[in-house]
Amino acid sequence: MADPMFDKFGVNFNPNQIIFCEHEPGNDFYMIQKGNVRVTKVVDSREKTLDEFRAGDVFGEMSILEEAPRTATAIALTEVTALRFTKENFDELLKGNPVIAFKLLKTFSKRIYDAKRRLMILVLDNDEDKVIDTLCMLAEQKGALPDTRNSIEIDATEESVAKWCSVDLDLTKKVIRSFQKSGKIVIGGHKMSLKNYNELYRLINSKRKILMNINS
């Protein structure tokens, strides 16, 4: 990215520096130029890692898009160089740098879906359900619909599923391998094949309805 952009919008963070905290007002977002950032959220009194971002990634935009407090905490894992945008200078970016602006808008659209879908997973009160719903979410990204009964192949490992839903790896393996044993999941390399997505969808959807009734 051109130096004039960094002169105008550039910021630096040291390793372990908190960039912003969950629940505080948010009026800016960042595009990483160098380094890694971890995003965490407190769920059931425990800190869960939601994601890790690196060069080229955008984070912190949800507060601006939804005009709401921060839903997570961002921490620099390494030395981080980033571009910092606010509502005001984002207007300037839209007018002066349409290529970057288009990339950001595409990122925003996908991030809104991902964030809302992930919250649906995290609010489930059972870790086994979180694993199942994560498998469903990955299948949705491959085009699965609620009535899809055929096999759906997803790009996932037991480790990546555990990280996505913030569930202990051993428990994640236990859940996935129980489905593998019953023939509902086939694991191969970095992929899994869900043999009947509709069955998993109906299972987790019924659990979510029960939870909603309890909380209503």
C-alpha cells in the first residue's frame, strides 16, 4: 500500500498491547499491514479466542456497521502495523481509493454473516452442540440447505472445528468420531464429508428451539 496512505491512516501496536476492549464504544476499525492480532470474547466467564488476523485482514468494523459497543477484545500478538479508519476518514477512502473501498465492503458483508453465525454457535449451552453446529455452519458455506440430504464435503479438521467453536480439542474429537463411527461423517485429510446434512441440521435446530423456549 502506498506510503501516503500510511502517513494519513497508519498506527503501530506493540506485542500484547490491547487495541480495543469488549463492551467499550467503537468508532474505528483496522486493516493490518504487518503482524498478527488475536480477537477474544468472554463467554460463560471464560475468555474464548474467536479469531486471529494477519496482514491484509480487517477487524473491528462491526461496531461501526452496527453502531454498537465492541463485541470482542483485540490484542496485538506481535508488533502490528495497521491502517486505522473512522466513519469520517472512511468517506475519504471511499472517494479516493475505490479498489480498497470495494475490498473492505466485500469483507464487511462476509464478516457480518460470519459474526452473527458464530454467535449462534457460542450461545449454545452444550459444547457437543457447538461442535455439531460448527459442522452445519461449514456445510452452509458450501451451499447446504436445510433439506439437503446428500453428502456435503467441508474443508475442516478436528483442530479447525475445535478452534472455530472454542471447544476443547479432545471433546471435539470425541463428538466428531462418534459420528464417524456411526457412518454419518467420513474424515479424510483436511476434509470431512457429512453424509446427511439434513439430519445434523434437524438435530441442532431442535436443540436451539429448546434453548430459546427455556430463555423466553
